Amino acid sequence: MSEERLLPVPTQLSQPFWDACRRRELVAQRCAECARFRHYPTPRCPSCQSDRYDWAPLAGRGEVYSYTVCHQAFHPYFADAVPYVLATVELEEGIRMLAFLPDLDPAAIRIGMPLEVCFEQVDESLTLPCWQLCDEPEAGEG
Ligand SMILES: [Zn+2]
């Protein structure tokens, strides 16, 4: 991976999400009217249109909702990583996030596979949420 990496640029709206990642916490907007979580950050609730929300902590656990195995690098930075897995994670709170899973064997990926959040500190100002296989599934489920 020799090319320059593309990194997210926090906005005023998303800054609290990135601030939490720096503290190694995963958060999402939660509507103050209907209590639904949402991600990515939006100014209004897609369910009830309220503009009132807070940033609520998430458990940091979910499962593979969908995935694709990338055999073509869509940016030169990822040329050495192919084939790699991109997955949509459905979190316990019902929202979905994108997961780059470069360490997972593409032949092993399955819908419903349990994932947990981890964090990668890029530099002083940016830490990225990442996902990895859970060591053990939540007790009492399944
Ligand atoms: Zn709402």
C-alpha cells in the first residue's frame, strides 16, 4: 500500500463521532423524539424529522448484514490488499456501518458472522473505527 491513503474529513456534524473514536468509543446520533439511532450523521431524524438528538454510546457489536469481496482495487492504496472483504455490519442498535476487513479470509466471510469494533489511530487527530471477528459470540444468543 504505497499510494496516499484516502481518509475521512470530519465535518461540524460528524465531529462528535470522530471525537468519540479518538477516545476509543463508538457513538451514533439518537433521536430525542423517537429514540431511533442513525448513522451516518444527518441533521434530522429520517423517521420523524426531528432535529433534536444526542450522541449515544453503542455496544460496538454487530453482525455481517451483507458483504462483497473486492478483487479490483478501487484506489491504488488498496492494490496490495486485494482480494479483501467489505462488509455492512448491522449493529445491535439496528444501524449499519461499513467494515473494511482486510485480515479476514474472503472464503470465510458469512452473513451473520459476529463482529466487534476496534480502533486504528491514524494520527493525533484521527482514529478510525474498524471491525474484527468476535472472539466469542454474546452468551444466550443464537
Ligand atoms: Zn426521530
